[in-house]
Amino acid sequence: MIEPPPDRPEENAIEFEVRIPSSGEVNLVPDRQRFSLPRALASRTVTVWADLRSLHILLDGHLVRTVVSRLLPQDLAYLVMRYGARPVGPAPAAPAPRHIGGNPVLGAGQAVEVERKAQRDGHVTIAGVKCQIAFALARRTITLRLDGHLMHATADGALVGTWPCPITAERAARLPGARTAATPLPPPPLPAGLIRVQRRVHASGRFMVNGQFIKLGPRHAGKLVTVVVEDTITGSCTVRKNSPSGPAATPHPSPGSTSEARASSPADVKNVWVMQGCGLRIGEAFALNTKCRVGDGQTLRITEQVNPTAQLRSLKFRKAGEYRDIPLPRYVSGAIDKHLADHGASQDGYLFRGRKKKLVTRNTYREHFTTAVKDAGLPDGFVPHSLRHYYASLALSRGIPITDVSRWLGHKSIEVT
């Protein structure tokens, strides 16, 4: 294993200004050092911070790109002569990954960061791999941290989410603009319920919050509602009428929300909560029983699942009689209690009952779920299994070890997670 040499303070770091040509290609030292910027920046003047390891390009004081330096000591003297470069202090950003023989060398567990602009549907492309981040972050620049195992996305100083890394650490170090990660991950977004706003419902039954439409229905026209923002990234919210005696009004969620998506049957609402809050597979959620809560109600014990033909089977990758324990959030336990109070359970304790069969069939549920997704304004492709992905991403972004998340999800290994 090749170990990188120890970091040393910047030696002979210089700074100078360069005007971007119409092609966007800047050739600093012929046949040795160049970099490129978008053509939209043509004729703009950028500041270049350079040493023997990294080049940081800044526009109006903001970092635009970091590239690997191929400069030699004599090249620094050449830049002083050509551009009037001047000595400068510490680097404005973390350095580019070290290279030995043209190959990047990363220390054990070292991560790299790159900045990418999310497309209009909220995805970014990493080394040709399309990664969905968040619809709410469309057209915004986000920072991606990759270590070969996980990919973390941050925006506005907050952690957006965590996913399996789509590429290896060595390939990540070769990405354009890659730099070593030198600071800890930022905290997650604001706590749930911290942001509240009031809106009056339009005659059409809709109102707007931060550019996003929320639909309540014409029967709520003219009412003043309070919007409690529960997740500033996914855009989920709860809307309550400002009437002390009236019941809470439940809206269709804004894009990215999972907590308010619901199917047409009242029993299906709690099914969504269980899949989101415990990361269950759809068949495991259908097999939920009153006996599943153990350990003073703080643990959900999954022992079986419902197959596509609404028949009970053992868990995936497990033999009959084996089970999986998952921490049970209080809000999910409360949703289960409310479901039992409103709808009861079958004679043998199953919470969700089918219309024609004893248990729920997947095809019927998917039809109702697809209708609810459209009514909620969620993006196409949002399926029940997306709630399981939401659970995993949220748990990893909160710093829960991947080994625990993998065990709760019932994966055979953390590589699957």
C-alpha cells in the first residue's frame, strides 16, 4: 500500500489574475499547466492561487474550481514574470488530492469533495453516473463528499443526504475540481417544526409556500392555515387550520415529501408511516401484526412478509421463525395506535386487511399509491420502495453506523446498503 507523504505548509504559494478567453481554456504554462472554465465566464477576470500541489480559481472571492498543480518551482518564477504573481498566504480551500506518478494517492479513509449543479429534476452526474439528490435543490450548486463507500451532499451549510458512493475513491480523486475534504460534515437541517408560516387558502383550494403549491381542496377556501415545515430539504409539511375546535387539515405534500403521501384507504396511511419510519419492505409492512411491538413498545419485530399473491411467507434471506428487530420511532408507534383505534385488526392481529383477500395485495396497493403520488405532486417514479430508501438515507445522514442501518434493513451485507 502506498502511503502519501505528510502534508507540509504551502511553499512559495503565489496569487495572480487571469482574464478568461472566449474558449474558456487558460494555458498558464505551455505544455504543463492549464485549466478550463465555462464559456459563460469569457472576458471575466479570475484570481488564481497556486503552489506545487493545487490551483484554486476564484471569481469575486468565491471558489470556482480546484485543480491539481503540475507546476515546478521554475514555473512559479515564470508566472511571476508573465502575470505579475505575488506571494500569498494560506490556501482559500482544501488542496487537491496528492498525485504520485500521475496517479492520485489518498490516505486511509480520506474523502474528496466536488461541487456540482443539480439539474432541473434535482439530479447530478458523477463520472457519467446519474445520482438523484433532491428536487428542491434543482438549479443549485451543491457539494458532494465521496470516500468510495458513501456520498454525502451538502447545501447552504446543511447536510442534505447520504447515499452509497457511485464510484471508487480513486476515481473520485480524478474528478474535475476534486479537492480533499478538510472539514467535518455539517449538521442536518433545522429541527422539525422550527419553521411556521401562515397562509390563506385561495378559492381554488391551493396556497403557496416558498414557490411550492400545496393543495387542500376548495372546501377550505378562505381559511387561514398554519404551515409547520418538518423537513427543509424534502419539503414535507403539516398544515393546520387556525380554528381551535376544527380538526387539522391535511394537505397534499409538496414535491419530495413522504410523510403526507397517502393512499385512498384509511388503513394505507399507517402503512406509509411504517415503511418510511422503519424502512420495511412493502411485503413486510403488509404483514404487520399487533404482536410485532416488543421491548416496552420501543422495538418493532418483523417475523414474516406477504408475497405478491397475498400469502404469508418467511422474511427475505431468512428461514421460517427467524426475525429482525428495528427501533420503533414514537410517531410510528402512535400512528399504529391510532390505526388500531380507528380500524381495529383482523381476528389474528394483522393491521392491514385486503378488500377481497385476507391480506393486502401489492397490485391493489400500488394502484392506490400511484394515485396518491400524483395527487401529492411527487415526481414520477416515486414508488413504495422509495420510502425504504428515504429511511436508509436519513439514518446514514444522521450519523448512524452503516452496519446498524444494514441490519435494520435486513440486507445481507453493508455492500448492498
